[in-house]
Amino acid sequence: MSTLHKDVAIIGTGTAGLAAYRAAKEHTDSVVLIEAGVYGTTCARVGCMPSKLLIAAADAAHEVRHSHAFGVMSEPPAIDGKAVMQRVKSERDRFVGFVLESVDSIDEQDRLRGYARFIDQHTLEVRHDNDDTSRISAQRIVIASGSRPSYPSFFNAAKDRLIVNDDVFEWDDLPASVAVFGPGVIGLELGQALSRLGVQVSVFGVGGALGPFSDPEVKAAASEAFADQFHYINTDAQVDSIERSEDGVEIVYDGDQRITVDYLIAATGRRPNVDKLGLEQLDLPLDEREVPIANPYTMQIGNSPIFIAGDASNQIPLLHEAADQGKIAGDNAGRSLADLNDVRSGLRRSAIGMVFSDPQLATVGLRYADVVKRYDQACFAIGEVSFKNQGRSRVMLKNQGMLRVYAEQGTGLFLGAEMAGPRAEHIAHLLAWAHQQKMTIPQMLDMPFYHPVVEEGLRTALRDVNANLHLGKALIDRCAECGVGS
């Protein structure tokens, strides 16, 4: 068995892996990328980009269907499912092509195809497609193996009609009906898009969760907005049985309710691809899901010579986070070749999350659950705005949802926000920039607001939280145990 000696080995060529490769190459030319599957990131192939292509088609249909509300009369839109999916796939392939060009530009000697598995902290065994094996001896290893869809085993009763979100983007045409299990980020985006494209969509959830929200008021406003968006939606449904029938998938729920759909789409989450890496051979700190625990600022796993990045890290499964984590992991893997203790904290940006539904959903900084966990009730304040009567939102007939912002008593520091509403993707960026700059609510209110814009709703929420704030040293001292003023 041949052994390849490298300074740094990186498992995976997605967003995190490619970022890690570029960062490690700044320190050494002895770097190898190992890939078991197809080249191309999750975002380009089955995530961000194809889903937004489907949503764009759905939004176009929705605007036509509802133009009469503005006095603009038009015929109901005719949905050509084959044309919709053809554009989704062709544009998706274009985005993937850009990623493949990036991979092709990497020196061939730095690329290795096969499935990697740890032998020890410095040795990987790689099984190739022809079943031959080789070994890589590396001073530092970066795990960037990504994630895959995960769902309960009882979904398997749907047999060949069980699909995950990845499979949607391989359709040649749109089905007549689907059941979406999981009203989270993926489920809401895909479910609403398909519904607006004429597919009968039923959405099933567990425990009342909706999107990314932990704030009960924002979740309630979002639930109201989504109530008429689907054939059926229940975020806490009791599913009694799932069975592959002659016509598709039969689902019995809520006692005696019964529905038959063409496909069951499992959108119940993703799991890191670390379970087949042979981690049991290593003495690494693992969480309850047996995923390595890494320092979020250095991406180093314990004090080992192994780093982790991207979806595999079980931290924040978003493209921009994967890129940042990959850069940090690769930089530290290369930097620490002479001294394992020579690792440095990388830039970790303020948290920002988005759901491209309608209304859009967003979270920034600390979520409500984080705030109430960290602070006593008297040590933080909340401000809110409903978009039902917000001027520009009503003009556009996008007047749904709510924004809630959280601030620290004593200092007035902006802590975070949760939002369902129009143009949330843009408002969330403003809030994320303010959060990263550690701005206070009074400082944010000093910023310019044009008229008439949706961002005036943000100003209303900031004014509301400002009215609920009590600033000064006395309150800072009283709330010091929560971290106020530190």
C-alpha cells in the first residue's frame, strides 16, 4: 500500500474545504484535497442557488396571480412545470460549473479521489473507486466533509416516493401534490415555492417549531402569515401512519384525517458527514451526536492536530459560515506546522440567518432564546413593530409579520433580533452590521432613514426598545452578573 506524505490533508472539496485549501497553501505547498463524491458545493448543487431559482419562478407566478389587488387584471398564470425545472437545472448547472472551474484550476497533484478514514491522528486510509486503497500521512488534517439530509426511519415506509430536498432539483416536471415534513428553513422555502407553482402542498411539523424562530411573538406572526399559504399546515401534527399506496404516499394524521400525495419530501434537517470517518480510532472530544467539538474561533478539535469546518462542524450550517470556518481551519492547519500551539483566532462575524419565503424570515445576533438564557428579565429590553400597518409594506401589499429587537439595559447595546416580514434580507444585513460594530440603540437611531421605505419599520422597533431602556452605571452594576457592560 502506497503512502503519500503531506503537510496538510483536507477531507472534502465543498465551500469549507476549498477555503481551507487556499488558506493552507499560504503556508505550505504540501496540501492535498480528498473528495469521495462529486465536485461542487452543496450551495451550488442542491442548496442556496437551485432553491432560489425555484422561488424566483414561484414569486413570478404569485405576482401575476395577485395583480388584480392593484387594479391590474390578468389571466391566471399557466405553469409549465417542465419549463420551470429546465431553467432551474440549467442555471443550477451554470453555478456548479463555476465551482468546477475553481476545482479544475487546482494542481492535479493536490487532488485525490476516494473515501478517507482515520487510522490515527496523522494517518488517513483512502479507498478509491476501484477498491484500491492508499494512505496519507499528514501533520495536520482538516475535516470538511459536509452534511447530508437526515430523517426519521419511519419515513422509509414511503419507499420510492420518499425524497429529500436534494432530489427536487432533479425533477423534469412538477408533481401534482407533495407532503413536506419539517416547516424549517428548507421546508418553508421549498413548500411555499411548490405551492405557488400549483403543487398541492401539505406541511407537517412536530412540537410547533416554525422556521428559525425562538421568539413566540414573531413565530405567532409568521404562523398567521403562512396559515393560508398551503393546502394544509400543522406545525404540531400527529402523524399516525405513512404507507406507499398505488397512487403515491398515503398519510393518516390527526386521528382520522387521510391524504394521498405523489411524494413525501423529508426536510427534517441534516447531519454532519463524520460518522464514517473512523473517529472512534481517535481520542477527540465529541458532542451528543458524536460530532467533534471544535473551538469556534480556531476550529481546532481539542488540542489535536485535527481541525474541522463547514457543515461537518455542527456549528452554523450556512455558506458564509462554512467559508469563514474553512479559512480559519486551513490557516491554522498550515500555521501550526512548526508548533501546534501556534493557532490564532479568526474572524467570526455576527450571526445572521435568512429564509427566502414570503414573508421573509431572519435572525440576527442573539436570538430571543439566547437573550432570556443569558440575561435576567430586568437586564434586557424588547422593542417591536408589526408590519400590518407599516406604510411602504401596505403600499406593496406585503404588510405581514413582525420584527422584535433586543437590547441590553444599562448600556443600550443592541443584542439581536428576530423578524418575519417584507425585505427581511436587507433589514437583517443592516442589523448584522450594527451588531458586529457593537452599536447601541441610540447610535442606531442616529443613522439616516429615508421615506417611504420598509426600513422605517425598523426605526419604529428601535424607538420602541429605546423607550423601554434605562441607561446608566447603576443598572450596569446591578446587571453585571449577566455580562452587562463587559
